[in-house]
Amino acid sequence: MVKQQYDANLLPDMLPIYYTRHFPQKIFCRWLAYGCSPQPLSNREMSFTLADDVYLRYLSISNQKELQELLQKKCPYKLDIGAVYNTKPSVGRHNAVVLARELVFDIDLTDYDEIRTCCQEAKVCEKCWLFMVIACEIIDKTLREDFGFQCILWVFSGRRGIHCWVSDYEARILDSPGRGAIASYLCLIAGGENQSKKVHLGNENLHTSIRRSLNIIDNYFEQLLQEQDFFATSEGLNAFLKLIPDETLRSQVAKKLEKLPQSSLERWTSFVSTYEAYCRENGNAMRKLKYLTEEIKIQYCYPRLDVNVTTGFNHLLKSPFSIHPKTGKVSIVFKSSNVKNFKLDEVPTINTLLDDMSTDSSVHQNNMKEAVKTFQEVVFLCEKTEAMRKRNNANTSIEF
């Protein structure tokens, strides 16, 4: 057997077979319909990106048969999902009103380029994927424990990031300010390229959600220090020193770290020791710098969200099980509880799914089946909670 390389030129020939054999059309339609609440499936917007970047918006389907016919006719290179409207989007899009939209989050590794050292831009490796592991664990726990959401779908983007779809009814009907409030709650990093220190926790007791996030970060912080080696270069060290607002402490730390080996883990340990000694000797500094180590950990590790994706209704997001045309990888669904075991080279690609002779075929076939199974579990949970909600509403109406 041979390891087959992905060839984008063959995508037009592979897509019709993929959509017929592997794309989970039935459960996909059930996911988009949510038991026809608040509107039928036909009121959901979809978009296709075709060959040569031809972009088709305001598409809609009424059932699985229509989806199958549309996929075979157009063979989209990319499939995106939009909002649910009060009318069929292809008919009345100019006057259409958004009635529902999953609460979505988009985390992209390019937003970590100022701190990740192993890769830049579109390149991704297992080392920088650890940022996505931390982001997934923090966001998933926050959504479940602080907001009570249950129907949460996690999807690999196909190249350099992850998407989160929150499908609880209460999340889907949120207005833009409500979505913005949740996004703001989850954003601890603020500031543009010209701002060095982007995390300020104040000196009051930390919120439980921040402490929980820090506990997750601590599970991976030493590994990140060793793999990313943030402070090994003079450029990285200078960027780190700029995060220390107290000039006296900064000077002390700089002198000590310059004498140490370039190991970021050793330099971090020395910084913490110097910081703690300085605070013990200087009560005023202790009040001002109470959470300095926590702020630095958050700046290097905390999720970096594209808030506009979360707050805007007009922004479409790549569908689960869409193919990334540049990598050939499937946008597979995965469990947040298993994110730390996620392996980029084990993500199914369209070519390995279609070629039984490929060395990766068996692993990729199994991972595709597991992704579909995980997708089904979330959809079944959505349908169950939706049925319970309708039943409770009916009982309340009768009692009234």
C-alpha cells in the first residue's frame, strides 16, 4: 500500500462520490431542521463555493432528496450554513427576518501568530494545535457550566482551527446583543498589535470562570513553554518583559533571565520566583501586580475569538463534513472530552476515504465513522431537548 497525496485538481472528480457515499445527508438535514423549529428546513440558508471561487448564496432545501440533488448538480468545493429566516431565503431575501441561528464561535490559529513559534499563517502542526485543545476545553466548560447549554457541536475547520455550534433553543434565538454579551464574557484578551499587555484582571477576587480557565491552562502550560519556547529568543524575551508593568521588577527580571540558559521553562520559573520575592518585600506592588502571573498565562494561552462571527447573523460558517479544498481534509465533528487526543494526520481526507489502497484508509474510514456517530449523538440530544421544550410549553399553556 502507498500513502496517497491529496491532489486538488482531482477534487471535481472526487466530490460527487464523496457526497454520495460519505456525506451524512440524512442526519445533516435533521440537524438543520431541529424538528422544524422555529421554521421549516426550507427557511434555512445555505451557500456553496464552486470551482474558480464561484459563490452561491441564499440556497435552501426542503428535504434530503433536494439536498442530494443539489449536491450532485453543483458539487460544491465548500458548503456553508447560515441563519433561519421567516421565509425561504431564495425567495424573499431582501425583506427576510432572521428568526434563529446557532450561537457560533470561530477559533483560528492565525490569531495566535504573535505568540506561536512553530508555525505561522496557514501552517499548522501538533505543537501549535495545543492552543486549540486549551481553547476547546475552556469554551466548552464555560458554555456548559456557566450558561447551562447542552447541545454543543465541535468541528475541525479542515485546516487551522475549530468551530463551535451551540444548538440549544435558548442559544439559537438569542439576539445580537445577547450573543455579544456571551462573547464578551469569554474574551479576556483585548487590544491591537501595538498594545503589549492585553490582559488586565484588576486586584479583586478572580471570577470562578477565570479560575477554572487557569486550572485548564495549568494542565498544559509547561508543555507549551517547552514546545513553543516563547522566551528563548531576544525578541520573545523582550515581548515577555513588556508584560511586566512595574519598571523595577521588570529590570530585576531582565537581569536574571539574561544570565540563564535560553530554556523558556527555566526562565519562567526564575521569573515567578523573582516576582513572588518582590511582592513579599513591596506591599504596594503586591496590590498592583496581584495577578501578574495569571495575566501572562492568559495572554499566552487563552482562546482568541473572532467576535464578529459570534455576534453577526449574516456571517455563514463552514458546514460539518465539508471538504477543505486546500487540504482535502474533512471538517469532522469531534468530542470536546477527546480533544487532547485529536491528531491532525488522522483527520480523514477525501482522497483516503475514496482509495481503499491508501495506507491511511483504514484509520481515516474509522475516524469518519466516529465523527458521524458523534454528530448523530448531538443531533439526537437536540431533538430530545426540543421535544421536551415543546411538551413543557404545551403543558404550561393548558394549565394557564
